[in-house]
Amino acid sequence: MKIPLSLAKELSCSADHLSKINRGERRPSVKLARKIVRAMGGKVSLLELRPDLADLYPGVGAGPAAPAPAGQPELPRSKAQKKYVTDIFRAWCKECGICAAFCPQQCITLNEEGRPLVEPGERCTGCGWCELHCPDFAISVRECVTTVPKEEAD
């Protein structure tokens, strides 16, 4: 994905610098990469701009797990899968984007202002990667506690 040179002023950098990034002669700083992701409305990811960050945490940010190879049975899943809630404490968050860039299930995304948003749904596996690596301690992942009605418990 090429970065439009027209974004240079908005990104507070020169068009020449963006040209060098597009040609692969330079890589953007993490701060500039985050600005580019925001300016392009998510059409490019932080890992596309800075693939070296993925090397720091192998296997993280690779997306959902692939299905079992042909001929091998899939692992059984329990009927009652655990559900998790991810809370982001806005007052503590400096909007660095680490949580969104490396969430293995892509449960956290960045809005147009660069603020992390937790996507609703059941994709979160409760791995706690975001919570452990947040430099601001602004994320909390906890298991949802569900109560079983008395009739079903018997």
C-alpha cells in the first residue's frame, strides 16, 4: 500500500520522506506509522508499515488460528466456551496502538482518532496479551461470570 504524498502536510513530514518510505528506503517511526494508519482510515495496518514490530512477538498478530489441516480432526471445543470482557481505562491510555496492532484475534481496533475500541463479539480468547503489554496498564481482561438458572443446573 502506497502512502499518498498529499498526506505529507497532515502527517507533519516531507513528501520526500514519504516517497522514501514508499520505495522502502526508509521506515517510518512508530509515531509516524500510527499517524499514517489514522490518516488513511485503516487502509494500511501498523504491521504493514513496521513489520519489524511483529518480529518482537512471533505468532502474535497473525490473526485467528487456521483450521486443522486436511485429514486431521479438529480439536473438540467445549459446548460452553468462556467469554471475556476487555476494559480500556481511557484516562490512562496514551493511544499507542500496541493493543490493536498485536491482538491475535483482532478484537481491538483503532478509531479515526487513534483511540482503541473493543469490538463486540465472542472473538476474545482471554489471552491477556493486550493487558500484559500495555505500557500504561490501561487494559483489563476478565472472564464473564455467567450464572446457570436453577432448572438447568439440576
